[in-house]
Amino acid sequence: MDIESFREYCLSLPGTTEGMKWDHLCFMIEEKIFVILAIDDGNRFSTKCTPEEFDELTARDGIKQAYHLAKRQWVQVENLDVLNDVELKKRVERSRELVLAKLPKKVQAKYI
């Protein structure tokens, strides 16, 4: 998937906004980040995951612990080609689900 298709997909998810933080493009729901993308650094990106998913994901080439983010709760993917399109979309959706689940129930209800 190319960067523009990735961006369009992220923005197609209900309630998603984008913005720049720390010189990275971030995709957010209710101002909570679920994808951080380093556009100027080979399209490396990070997503939220569970500790169980962390072990499975980091066992793969091109995926490791995300720097400066909660240990075993965020992974960094080397570039958009590490995962195929289906896996990439599922990874983004799962990250968004995990972030949304931490928001108040009334807020969650807007996106179900």
C-alpha cells in the first residue's frame, strides 16, 4: 500500500482526524492517537497493540517495540510493505479499537 492509500484508509474510519505531532503524521480518534507515521523516515509507523499481540507482532521481521511509547503496548513497523494490505488495515483497525475502548462509554457509543 502506498502512503496516500494508507492515509485515505485511516481517514475513512469513522471519527478519524489527522494532525502533526513531534514531526510525525498522526491519525486520531477524539484526539487520541492510534497511528503515528514518520513520513520523512521511510514511512515507518507505530500502532497500539495488546501485550499478547506484541509478542506475535515483534516475532516478525520489520516489527519491533515502538520508541518512547508504552512498553509492550505499541509496535513500530519498519515501513508500509512489511504487512500486506489486509494485515495493514487490520492492524490500523485494531489499534483504533484499543484506543477507542479507553474512552468514556458515551464517546464510544458515537462510533459503534
